[in-house]
Amino acid sequence: MKNKEHGLLVLALLAALSGGVASATGPASGEWNFRVLLDDSPIGEHRFALSTAGDERKLTSQAEFAVKLLGVTVYRYQHSATEHWRGDCLRQLVSKTDDDGTREKVDADAATAGNALAVATPKGTQSVEGCVMSFAYWNPSIRTQDKLLNAQNGKLEAVQVSRAGSGTVEVRGQPVAATRWRIATPAQPIDVWYSQQGGEWIGLDSTVSGNRKLSYRLK
């Protein structure tokens, strides 16, 4: 787990450059509390909470993982983020990450950049034009995007999103029929699962360093 790129997988957050403010799609509110597993062994959790006021949405997320070997912690990950959305467009993002001692932070704000999103990190500030989305797995609009904002490092990532079949995902101990969508990123693909009945985000799978499987399953 020494490869830092796996942090791309765990964060709920990137978006397409399609000008204007989109009308909101996806859930207006909800909570997702995921068990996080590495090769089917629990290593922590990632929690998300979404609320809505008018056309404004707020998402908070908190992740904490610890990988142990023979009882000794060999890897630790902590991440917190708060996102503000107008419709399907990200308007503000504040995040902090400790990726096994490597610290990162992002402060993005559309209010100071006109129609663009000013994304500030310790490495500098960039201006991203148009309606930006993060890796917002909870929002079905993510499936139409070709660029998404990484909430951990502030980079705008090129992605390809496609439907990748169907299957079943365990949700709170019960198998649930689900549809799998694949998000191909520069680092590795991310498979996101949505329930066939209702279209709720219910799981995530990806491969991290060492060819190990990282999974999210609803608690």
C-alpha cells in the first residue's frame, strides 16, 4: 500500500466542462456509511452525508483506514471533505488528507472566479472553467462526464465512464441486484455499483498497488 495513487479511489469527488448551472439530479439527501475492505478484510470506513436547501446541496465525507500486518499498522489513511453544489455543479470544496504521512489539502471556490472554479492546493492555484463535478458517485450525472475533479489533490482528471454489466452486491448482509459502471482514470479503473431498483449507489471496487482489491460495501 505504498503507492499514493490509490487515494484517487476513496474519495467521493471530479466533473465535466459543460457550461452553465445544471438542474439537480440524483438524491436530494441521504447518508452512505461504507465498510472499506482490502482483499475482503475490513480496514476502516468511509461515511457520506448529503443535505439540500433549495437548489443548493452540501456533502460531507469522512474516511479513515488502517492496514495491519501481524497486528502492526503498516498503512494509515485519513480524509475529510465538505462540498457545496448548485444543481450538478460543484461550487465549493474544502478537503484535508493524510495519506500515510503525506498531507494534502484542497480549497476550491467558484465565488472568487466568476463562472470558473478556482482550485487552490499547496502547489498552486488553477482556474477550471464550466460546470465542474468531483468523483460524486452518489450522483448519476457522473456517468456523462469526461473530466472529474479529484478532491484529494485538486487535479482535473480525464475519465471515461461506461456501463460494464450487472451482478449482485452485498448490502447489509443481503445480496442486491446491481448495475456496474466503470470509471476509467489515468491511474486505474473504478467500478461503481448502483442498485437496479432505485438506482442507489451501493458499492465500489477497484484495484490498488500490489494488485489488491479495494471495496466499499454499505453497512
